[in-house]
Amino acid sequence: MAADLLLKTSKQAKYNISYRKILYQRFFVGLLLFIVISLVFTVVYVFSGSVPRTNFYEVVNLEAVNLPIQKLSNDYAFSASRVLNCTYWNCFNVYKCGRGGHDKITIYIYPPKDYRTNDGRSVSHFSREFFEILETIKSSKYYTPNPDEACLFVPSIDTLNQNTFSSSHISQVLQSLKHWNNGENHLIFNMVPGSEPNYNTVIDLNTSYAVIAGAGFDTWTFRYGFDISIPLYSHIASNINSTQPKQKDYLIISTQINIPEDYLVELQGIASSSNDLLLLDSCRNERIDFTKRCEYTTGKQFAYPEVLKHGLFCLVVRSARLIQTVLMDVLASQCIPIIIADTIVMPFNSHIDWNRIAIFISEDNIKNVLKIVHSVSKERRGELYWQLRWVYERYFSNIEKITMTTLEILNEKVFPLSARMYEDWNMPEHLYGPVNPLFLPVTAPKAPGFTAVILTYDRVDSLFTLIRKLVRTPSLAKILVVWNNQKLQPPPASEWPVINKPLKVIRTKENKLSNRFFPYDDIETECQLTIDDDIIMLTPDELEFGFDVWREFPDRIVGFPSRLHVWDNVTATWKYHSEWTNEISMVLTGAAFHHKIWSWYYTYKMPSEIRQWVDDNFNCEDIAMNFLVANVTRKAPIKVTPRKKFKCPECTNTEMLSADAKHMTQRSACIDKFTKIYGHMALKSVEFRADPLQYRETGSGIPQLYPEIGAL
């Protein structure tokens, strides 16, 4: 009896323990589900509130005909006057920025309205230039139709020319804007500030905290680090072609028709005693014609602006307005400007080094202009001439470029960590070369990706197959097809593969292998993948891994097909060795990553004798590139992945240059010839290959980062 009771009690206890376990399990499972559901709702709520839903916002229509009318009531208050000591610390709300990314401003354009006075007069009209400014902003990466995510606001009110509007009315319009808030984070464009008789150097509007992108600032009105100094656009300059006379006939030319009297007297004295200065003025015997100028003593007539092309230097002198359209005319004519205006703030002065473009002479030293110009060396004149051509084309040649430069400068002010270096703004690559990879960070950034440069001739099917494979590589940024066939047109756009990456076809003028290494402006990434149109066997994982290896060795050639140079004791010459070995000294550029600087070096710095030999023999451009990089870096290339076979499965032997026995003999001759040109054997041998960390590991249970690494 006691035993039965004890057994019953024991069973009851076990049951209670099991029941408690079930309760505990249910409790914790329920608690876990509650936490998960709560987290899901929280994430959905937070992101639905923080991510802007731009789909609900209509893109601004700048071409609308029937604009909504808004009358300016007498009760409208004026905006506060311009704050003189504004900086990005006290007049700009940076907390509005960053919603479009941590390196990009977002700009909202107010929908256009027809603002009218009480008596029905319209107070503002669009000029063609202002329309182009708004259209450029709208088409840029910075535009947003959502005012709630905007970092900057641009009113659809044309304030470019102060002579075309009433300052009091426009100040009222600004105050009526929905998001005005004393001009905080607003951008106002102006090119012609002030009006007679004072000709102020800043627009006469109550702009309060607004940023002014204006022309004609002087050092007293310009808020350094806050405002943007822009050029005064010239219609004449936009129509000047780039052709130049064989020689410059005049040392200095002055074509301004509004030079102050005291300065004009000084210049007349110089022109009377020297033929080095051609002093022109308006023609007195005719009606005012801006397309003609006359020599001030003889009356000889010249066509304007064509005459500017015949001067090596051109004068730009302070006048009633500090900024002059002649500055853009001079730059467009490729005449080196001599700036005689003491307090002027030059366009884009915060980023463009004008000392590389112009000669600056103080106003009280105008009498010594000839002496100063004669002291400028021939080398210095050449530097100024080539620099101004590049700067004008890049930053000033049309309204779109002026606007985009303004936005880029603003973007760098708001996000200084994304700012480009001085060299990027002021040093053209064709003169100074791109950034040297020897000074890149230890590991190059992954974000920009790489540009694939495909050299092709007529293998269209193979080319299209390659393009479809390349776009599956995550880090691919762009594809550049170098069409090397002058006898055959590229396929029409409708026949090309539909891909989600930018693709551009460049037609070359001559069928040269060196075309693959030309530093095309379209290569915007630091890294480029040089690849042949028949290399269709590489997988996206192999390409991605190759790019990741290049990021750790950005000064080297990193690629797939490898070769070796060997010394032949019998012939006492260097030989090209294509057999499979553990030792390599070359990575062929039929499939290789390299920094774009090497294309620039290949085109402009490599011994021209080598490049000429490559073009004449249609061979060895890849060997020449390996010699070049090794000669500069003293380092060997890097082969990635074990793949050794790169024969095109769809190509016949007659299609492949490498299948020709003569071709292989030439490559040995290349190595021997290039060694003699450099004066030493530049190639470096190494027994090294880069493979993914988990290559050939099986059963580890850890997902591989590059699972599709091909076999031999």
C-alpha cells in the first residue's frame, strides 16, 4: 500500500515537472514571438515614416503655360534684409541635409507661379538662361520633388538680372514662399547685381539667410565660405568656336568699350608708344554695334569677338560694374586674361585657382602692364594658355556647366568629407595625369566599382555574350566598348543586350591595339577591367574576386592569363614563355584589372618607340603595359584564380591572333626589343597566385563568398 502510494506520488511529481516544462516552453515561445512581432512593427513604422515617399510628389513642370496666379497683397511683409556675417554654422540648417545620402545634397524647385501686383502686372518673367538653370537642376542627381527631404530650396523666380524686376516686389514674393523661413537653406541665382548709379556688387533683395550664387561680388559683399561666386554668362562667348589662327598677331589686346577715363588715358599712352598693345573702342561714326571695334587712333575696324583670338593676352579692366562679360569672351577666345580689378571675387574662386589661368595686375600699376607681361616666360605663357582652355570648357562654356559646378561646390560645402582634392579641380589629366595610384589608400574603396573596357572588331555574338556575363558582376559600374573596325558599323542600338548598367560604344579612327589603353574621359572609376571580346569563360565570382584583389594592390596589374619571360642562352635573347608554370612575370591585359593612370602613362609617358612598334606590328600591347607598370613600380603583377585556359570555344583559329606561329615569334622579339629600349629587363618574376580563402574547401558548412571560381 505504501509502495503504491509512493509510486503514485512519484508519477504525480513527474507529471507536474513535465507540465511546468511545457508551460515554461510556451511562455518563452510566446515571449519570443511577441518580441519578434514588436520588432517587425517597429521597423515598419520607423522606416515608413523616415523614408521619403517621392512617388507621391509630382516633378516640377517648368514648361507649364497656364501658371497659377498669386497676387501680392499690400499686407505681405518684406523678407528680412541680407545677413552680412553668414556662415554654414549660423545661417544654414545642416540637419535638413543627408536624407539623399551622406554625400549628396537634395534640391527642391518651387513650382512656377505667376506673381502679380494688385493692378494685375506680372512681377517676374523667365529668361532663357534662368530656365536652363532650373532645367539643369531638375535633370541633375541632386533634384528631389519632395520638399520634406530637401536640403536646399530654389525659388522659380528669375533674379538673374536686377534690371528686369522690382526689388521690393521680388522681396515680397520670397517672403510668401511656403518654406522660406528667412531664407534658410535657400539658393538665389544672380548674374547682374545692382543698378545705376551705384551698381552694387550684390543683388538688392532682402534675402536674409539665403545663399547667393552671384556674379560681380567684391571682397566687401562676398560672404566667404557661404556665397558662391559665379561668372557673368556671355551669349557672345557661347558662339565662339575653338579654331585658332596660326599665330597671335598682338601681344595684348583691349576691346572693352566702358573702361574708366583715368585708366583709358594710361592705356592710350601705352598704345601710342608701343605696337605691343592694340587698344580698341566702339566705332564712333556708326550706331552702336557690339560686333565691331575700332582702333582708337587710326579708326581701323575689327570684327568682335574674332579679334580676341589674335591676342596672346587680353585686358579685363574694372568698370562701373565689377564683373564684365568680356571675361568669358576672352576665355572662349583662348586669350590669356589680364585682370585689372583690385577687389573682384573671381568665379568659383573657392575651388578654381585663377593664378593658373590669368595675370593679375593692381589698378595703380596699370601703367606697367607691358613691363609685367614681358617678364612672363614662354613656359609660363604656355601653361596659362592650356589651363584656361581646359577650365573654360569644363566649368564656364555653357549654362549647364556653370550650374552643375555651382551645385558641386555647394555639395562639397555641405559634405566636406566627400570633397575632391585641389588637383581634381585644377589639374587636367591630359596635362598632369590622373591621381597616382602609388599614393592611394592601402585598400582602394569598393563603392565606385570598375569600368569594363572591351576591345572588339567584328565578333558581335561573342561580344554580346561577354556583356551579358559582365553585368552579373556586382561591382561593375560601366561598360565601354571600343569598336576597332572602321569598315563596319556597330550593331544598331535595338540589337544590343538590354542591361542595367551604363554602356557606351566608342568608334576609333584607326584599327590599333593601343586604342584599348587610351585614357577615355568616359572611364570615371579608378579601376578599369581591360578585356577581350572573346574572354567569355570567366564567371562573375572570378571577376568580383579579381576586383577585390586589385583593391588591395591598386598599383599593379591584377588578372587572369599569366605568362613568363625566360632567357635563351643559345640565342642570347629573351623569350616569351606561354607554358603553364608556377612562376609568372606578366598578366595579359586580355582580362586584367589596372588603375586608369596606367592608360594615361601608356598614351603619354611610355617611350613612343614602343607604342609605334605595337601599332605597326599589331602585337604586344599587353607586354608593353606589363613593362611599363613594372618599370615604374618595380613590382610583379598578380595572377588570380587557378584558371589557365582562356581559349574562346566559339572562335576559329583563324579568328585568334594568338594562334598564329608568327604572332608568338613576334612576342619574343617584343620582350627583347622593349628590354633594349628601357635599358634593362623591367619585368619582375614571382611565384604567387591569389585564391579565395575557402577555395577548394568542402564540407565546412560556411557559405563561400566566391563559390563560382572556375577550374583550370
